Amino acid sequence: MPPGYYRQLPKLTEGPLAEYPRVLGVAWAFVAHTDCRFDAQLLSGFVAAYQRVQPLTIGELWAIAITLRIVLVDDGVTHRVRAVLG
């Protein structure tokens, strides 16, 4: 994601992801609730439910795909490291 685009994404103001893009929080919550299992229909429903409470910008909707990839890779690496280190 280009740095200029990243800077324009709305940021979270509180919680453990404060000052990170709001879309990162959406992706992180999706991965946490699905135990790293990706399902396109489930993601669509998850995003629709989120938007009933807080609409996402078109830029955030565009960024979901790449952000979700980052979160899934990060979570997968974390699980593997924990398994190796016990």
C-alpha cells in the first residue's frame, strides 16, 4: 500500500490499535473471530455488519484485501513461533 494512501486512511483513536488505520482493526477482528479461516461470504457479512454501526470509506473498503493478508500472515507467523518456542 503506498505510504500516501496509508496516511489518508481514518485512524482508530483508542484501544490497543490506537493511531493505526481503522481497517486494520476490522481485519484483526475478522481474523480473531474466524480463527484465521478465510471465507469470502463471511467476510462480506462481517464488513456489512460493521458498516451498519460505522460506515467505511471507499478507501478503507479497497484496503481491506491487503490489510487482511497482512493480518493473516502475521497471525500465522505468531502461531508458528509460539509452537516452536513452546
